[in-house]
Amino acid sequence: MPGCKITLEGKPSAGAPFKALTTVVTDDLGGFTFQVLGEQFYRAKVSKDGYNPYESDVKNVSCDDQQEIKASLLAKPVTLRVRTDPPEADIYLEGQKQAYGKSDASGLFSYLQKQQTLLIEARKPGYLSATKNVYLAPEVGAREILLSLEPIKANLRITSNIETA
């Protein structure tokens, strides 16, 4: 992930304390390559605003050794703001059979998202349902998610008992 802060710490032996060596920011591809001394122990700490930090110890790195650390940062929970059009629609989460809640008279529904992905569905009688899969990320809490429900089309046929009417 681009823009993550990486702090590399090192120590010469297993019993010695870690000391901060350098702090960098990941490149546009979300990585950074360090050249380090062999026969040392290292710890990498990765962090970014809105995400839980990641920490990994690297066992003794030998000379001419190459190791890759895949740091997976998990986003912290965010409050989703879902707006339904029309308002007062039932909200279903993760395909549940019963509604979790309902949008208010202005169409707003709020939910604290903790899981990495969330399927949201809005339903209202007379309308086709609308769904959206939301991936947990800090920027999700800064915007509204719009679920627009389309009215179910109806046919109206009028007949008359007068032929020329």
C-alpha cells in the first residue's frame, strides 16, 4: 500500500535491544527495499493513518540473504453513512433474512463497519432492491454510500364498454 511509514529496527544479537535504524515511506507500488548488514536481527514496523499497525521480526539475516515481508494492514472500524433513495427503506446486512435497520425520513442510515467487507442491501415494497459491497478503508467513513432503488414497473390497461370511447 503506498504511503505507509516503515520503521526498521536492528540489533546485532538475539539478546541485545532493538534500535531504530531508519524510517521511510513506501513508494507508489507500496514497497521499499532496504540494504542491511548480514548476521543481524531486524524488526519492521509498518503504519498508516486509519489502519492498525503491523510488526514483524526477521530472524538472523545472513550475508547474501534476501527476505520479503508482506505487511497486511487492516483498516480500523469506520462509521458508514448510507443514504437510500427513496427514504425509509429496510437495510439488510450480509444477506440476512431480517432487516438490520431502516433508513430515516431523509434516507440516512449509519452503521459501524468492523469487518473487511460488508454487503449492504436496501429494500422497499414497490421497488427493486439495491446492493453494494463495501470494503473497509478509512476513506469510506468520509463519504456517503448511495443506494438508489428503482420503482417496479407496472402496466395499466384501460378498457371501456363503449366501442368508440
